Amino acid sequence: MEVNALNYVELGARQCLEKMIYYLNKYYEMEQDRKYLICIVLHIQAYLEMGYDYSDNEEYFNNILESLGTDKETMFPKKFYYSTKIKLNKSQVRSMIGKWSASNSMSITEVVDDIIEKVKEHKQGIYYYKNNRGRKMELTETINGELYELIISEKDCYFHDIKRKKYFTFI
């Protein structure tokens, strides 16, 4: 939640996570307290869950995990942490979204077209798409329904399926 909130104050989640990992590692090097390494692992996990590639910082992350006496395969099994990259076309964008109710204010075609347009034109903002599933939902019911979030900032662009806790990036 903390990392996702960075976009609301126009800070890039990726860069912030990388800096947090770097500074936590500096604290570990100064104090030799393994608790910092555990915090780093949680930040790497968030990094992966946001859809960023481990390989972009592989050597650095591997060194940190080695200091903790573990490795990437043990801490982050591929089946749980992988970057879901989506091509910016109608069928791929549609695949990010679950079954869509016809009673919504926007049809699924309109939602897909809207996402593609916003990403292509890099329209910065935070956009929400809510699936009403055939009935009107109150604000408190949104968490139990299907809510999607499109984040486009200067530094980041991703789609978040809040219910399934999945992140998608675009290629």
C-alpha cells in the first residue's frame, strides 16, 4: 500500500523502491543488523509485485540475499513473482480485466479503448474502472467488487487489478 501511494504524490514507485533498498542496505552495512536485510527483502518483494524485473537489479539483489544466507529462487519463486507484461492491443488489454457486466456505465470495449488511449498518449493521472456486476455498488462495497486502477505518472505506467492483487505493465 505504501509503495502504491507514492504515485499519489507524484513520486515514481520504482525509483523510490530502489532508493529505499539502497538506503536500507547502507544502514545494514553500518550497523550489521539483519533486521535491515529482512526489510530489504520485503521491499524487493514489493518491487516484484509491482511488476518490475528482478534482472534489472539482479547482481545487487543477489548480493543482498547472499548476505541473508538465501537466494532468489528460495525467496521469490517464479510462480509467485513475475512481471506481467501486456502488449498495448485490444486483446491483451482485455485479458487484464475479469468478466465485465453489461450494466456498467462503460462497455468493456470502451474501457479497453480508454486504457489504450491513455497509455499511448501518456495522459498522466490515476484512473479507476469499476465493475458493478449487475447492481449499484456503494463506496463501502467497492472493495468486495472489482476495482481496477490505471496509474500513469511521469516515471511509471501500470494497471492494478485491486481484487486479484495483480499488476500489469505495458510493452
